[in-house]
Amino acid sequence: MTLIFDHLRKQYGSHVAIDDVSTDFAPGMIHGVIGPNGAGKSTLINMTAGSYTVSAGSITLDGKRLDGKKKYEIANSGVARTYQNIRLFDQMTALENLEVCFYPTEGGGTWLEVLWPPYARVRSARRRAACMEILRFFNLEGYAGMEAGSLPYGRQRMLEIARALVMNPRVLLLDEPAAGLNHQETAELTSKLAELRSPDRIMIIVEHDMDLVMTLCDRIVVMHHGKLLFQGTPAQVQANPDVQLAYLGTSNDIDEIRNAAQNRRTELRIRARRRS
Amino acid sequence: MSVSETSARAVPRSNRLVSILIFAVALALIFTTPFLPNYYVRVANSLLIYILLGTGLNIVIGYAGLLDLGFVAFYAVGAYTYGLLASPQLGLHLPFLLIVVIAALLGMLAGILLGVPVLTLRGDYLAIVTLGFGEIIRIVMNNVDWLTNGPKGIARLDKASIFGLPLATPVEIYWLLIVVVILTALIVWRMEHSILGKAWAAVREDQDAARGIGINTTNAKLAAFATSATIGSIAGVIFAASQRFVSPESFSLQESVLIVLMIVIGGIGNILGIVAGAAILILLPEVLREFAEWRILFLGILMVVLIIIRPAGIVPRSFGPDKLLRGLFGK
């Protein structure tokens, strides 16, 4: 059972952002989605998570249609995501950012929590323990009581991934998780993501950092002008002349891809610094 | 560092001192007020009703981040529920507690009725629509003469009582209000810290990301509207029972604005802030009564000054009831 895109299409007026994309994502693997800017990578993520509607075609997860469902319903059927521009709950603490993920399953017990303190204590202790464990995995336990918005940029990226993991999602969608991170942070991220690979989990990473994609991903989907250009192992992707052409015009030098990625990384870092 | 270690961190001495001081002053005020002349007790009652209203509206504005300018409508629902069910108007004289229950349910219903159509709106748009809703309720009360007596209002409301305990004099109403305010504050404070309270905060911070982690934002917002409306409606019942008279002019737009101001000046999202905001906005006009035509000017200047020096409100969100309690009882 897998996540399947079937003749997927996304259209804004006359502009076609995603054009007839059919592919599937097997569990137990890390799938990379790459392509030049504007290729439609983020659009794929946004359609899967329900942020964008689907113009035509379908998205199915384990045999159930995802497209057409509301965003929160998709999240509750096991699809978690991060965002290209970090979207944490800034004024809540790091711990609360994770705890709130229990609302869909435990929100119904709110009145009991309000009226019967011992029950509230037990439940909130259990929630906290589960969330602290995830924070610890990402080396964020020292930030638990700090407001998410006040965390250093790199920690915010990690916290967003941590939040996506609270409900142990079947599908984990990461939209440029390394954007704005320095080398050391990217290395840390790469090793953490590798640890998240699990037989039940479908991981999809949209990323410009070729080092990260090539070392981490088991399979890579290359997008170009909204179309699926090529899919295969990292080695196959690197050797494919179509991919090289799409990325580089005429050159076939992989170093140029890396340079392009490096430039983008610097750009995002500057943007992040300006933001904080 | 584990969670228990973080929460058990020693309480700073200054925090403890401030907490004890606040608590002592509050206790002293609560127990001396009933022995003061009736005028002071009436002012205290009005203050307590506004604290109750502020606590209710704060759920929507402070916790869920939805600017509701029509809150007074729910206050009116409660007041007119008492006016109609405990007066010669319809010849009905139901017991006070039963009316509180009916008004709470009607308030909740009104909250949901308002919530459903406006849930897709945010910010300015929400503010305008809720403002309209508040005015609609007032104008309806003003015009359905056969039911509400129109602008003349409903007079000679019953004296309230609970299990034979009379609730008619200002002092009796005062004690009722003290109990209701403390109970409401406790419940609302516990709601803020419940999982629903966290969901409200998430909706406030980033509605779309909240949906992304599976929060049904429609339900969370409806819960906020309904809870807040229930509290507003109960405040209305007590208001009507203490005045023993209701008329539409008590539920003008200015009342809604006043409650919003209390929250903003006191400290958004903080029950202690609401007490501070209400104290300033209700007591100051009383103190300045002698300077009648000047007091709006005083209030205006005060507001400008406060917004410059304390933009987050008099009591910031970080000094909430938890901190006060920890200062009192914490290790």
C-alpha cells in the first residue's frame, strides 16, 4: 500500500502548475523531489497535504482518496508536513507546539480535563512525556519552555519537523527542510532524517540541497515545468542526460547544480536573518 | 533537564512578594467591601459584572485571537431571559437558578448561531460582522414591543433567590458575584491550560498551520464562541437580577467597546489583566465623577499613555494566575 498520484493536475487559470503527474511513493523509503524553481515541487506537497485543491486526477493513500478532503481531515488520516517558510506557533513554547498536536485525538475530553483536575494531570503528564521524548530526539529538550518564535532559526526548522512527528504520521512531507541551515546544521538534519526512515513511513523531501538529497534519498523524482521528468535512484538521476539538461541548460557538470544550491542556501540564510 | 525540573524551579523572592501582596489586598478588598455604604457595593458589583464579561470575551479575543465587537449581544440575551421569565411581563416567575441554566443554554446557542456564519472571517471583517450582530440584537429588543416593551424596557423584575436565600440587596448580589466570578475564572483558567486551550492558541497563532496538524478550526472556534457567550449570558442574568429592570440602552455598542478596551488595556489573554483593566475603566470614572465633563478626556489621555508605556497591557501575558499561585504556594 502506498501513496499514489494518478494523472495529477493543478491549474491556475490558464497556467498549468502540475501537468499529468503519475507516480507512487512506497513506505520504508525516503523519496526526494527535485527540480528547478517553479517546477511544481512545493505544489505537489501542498496538494497532498490539502493546502491546495486538486484540479484533476487523484491522490490516494492506502487505497483511500485524499484529494477533496479538508486539510485537517488529511492531517488526521496520517499526513504531516513542514513548510518552506517555517510556520510554528510562535508565542507558544516549543513543548506546547508539540502538545497541541494531541487535540484531534484528545480534544473531546476537554470538559473532563477542566472539571476533574486529577484526570487533567494524568493526561497532560502523558502528553508531555511523549513530546519531551521527541524533543530529546532532536536535541531540543533545553528549549522546551522557550517560545518557539524566540528559538534560533536552525532550531525552529528542527522543531517544525518534531511537531510533524508527534502523531507518528504515515506520510511525512518535508518542504525544503535544509533551507537556510548552515553546513553543520544540515549534517545534523541529514542524520536525524536518516533515523526517521521506518518500514511504515512514507517520507517525501522537497529540497534544493543536492548533497542532502543524494545521500539521504532512496529514490528521486525530478520535476520540470510541472511535468514528471524522471524518477530513479540517485545514481540514475545523476547519470540521466535529461535531468542534466533541465537543470543546467547545456552543461553536464554536477558541480554547477551544487553551486546553484549553495547560492539558494545563502539567499535563504540572509532572508532568515533579516526576519529575526 | 526534565519537565518536572523546569516547573519546580525556585520562585524568585520578588515574585513571591508581589504575589502575596496582590493576594492579601484582594482578600482585604473582598471582605471589607460589603461593610461599606451601598454606593461602594454597587460600584463593586458593576466592577465584578465587567470582570465576568471580560473573562468571557477574553476567551474569544485573547485565547482564540478573534476580534468580537458584538459581545454585548450575549449579555443582552441573558438579561432579557431573566427579564421575560421573572417578571409580570409574560406573567412568568421562574426560579433564579433555572433561569441561569436556560440563559446559559440560550447564550451558548446564540454564540453558535453567530459563530457558524462568521467562522470563515478573520480580523477586520470578523469585527465588523460581530459588531453588526450586537447592534441587531439591541435593535430587535428595542422594536419587538409586544415582547420586550421596546425602549421602555421591562420593569418590576422578581427579586432573585437561591434555595430561599434572598439575592436582592447590593450586598447579597455582591456575594453572588464574588462566587460566580471566582468559579468562572477558575473554569476559564483551566480551559486555557486544557488541550482545547492550546488548540485555541494554535488557531490564534497560525490558523492554517493549525489545520495542518489536524485541528478542526471550525469546531475549536465554535467552542470559543459558545463558552464565551455562555459566560456573557450568565453575567446578563445577574445584571438584570440586580437592577430588576432591563432596557435596550444597557446593551449599546459602547458596552462592547468598553469590554474590549478592558481586555486590551489590562492585558490580552490574561485573567489578572482583565481585573486590572476593569478596575481602571470602571472605577476611574467613579473617582472622577466630580469632573464629569473632563473624565472622558482623562480616560483618553490615560489610554494613550498606557499604550505607549505598556503596549502589551498593564499585566503582561507572562504574569498570569499560574505565576501568582506559584508565587504563593510554590517551592
